[in-house]
Amino acid sequence: MSRTAIAVLLLAALAAPAGAAPATLNTKLLDKTLDGIQTAAGISLAKRLASCNIVLHKDQSSMETLTAPKPDYGAKAGDTVLTLVLDFPPVPKQVGPSLPAPQQKNVKAIWIIDKTGKTTALSAWANVLLNRPVPLGYDASNNC
């Protein structure tokens, strides 16, 4: 994560209410944070979401800078919990008789960003988006 993104996160920590996510998400801060998180695909998380046609629900997502440790997340005071609510495109229909795969909607992807900018995935989709190289899926349909 770049120094600029880390500085932005630290400023957000000072501006956020103690121990709770702000009532409204600062979308500019979110955009800068997503641009600063590098994925195994060699691009930022923001670019990966866009290239994979994953819809980000900013109105349902949150960034919370912790004022106290959160042991269930393995997070310390000062770490930021990033929770994104995402809609994933459906997997293409396979050849032969089968039902189309349902679209995954309102999926929560959760990361911890520590004070140094290190990003750790806490949920399955957060791990896939952060740590799986191209392709995201198992075939060329998710070549992002």
C-alpha cells in the first residue's frame, strides 16, 4: 500500500467516531484505499473489481478504524476493518443440460488493514480477490 493511502487511512482514523463506522462512508477515502490495495493479479483492488464486473455497493460498505482490539478479527487498536458488499456476475452456463448458476449478491468481503498498510483478508471472497492471481475463476470467463 502506498504511503499516501496509509496517510489517508490514518486521517480517517482521527476523523472517525470512536470504535464505530461512520454513519456515511467517505467514498473518496474508500476509492483511495481500494486503489492502494495491490492484488496478486498485479493490479489494485479497485481495478480488479472493475475488470471482473463486480458491483460494489458503497452505500452498504464500511471502513472502521478500531479504537480497541478486536480479537475475533485478530485486529489491534488503530487497524482499519474494510467491509465491502459486492455482487458477483453469474458463472457462464456450462455445456450440456444444467441450470444457470445463480448470481451471488450482497456478499461481504472483509479485510484488516494495519497501521503499516498490510492488508489481510478475513473472508473467503476477500482472500480470493486479494491473493488469487489471474484468472479469478477456473476458466477464461473470469480472466481478470
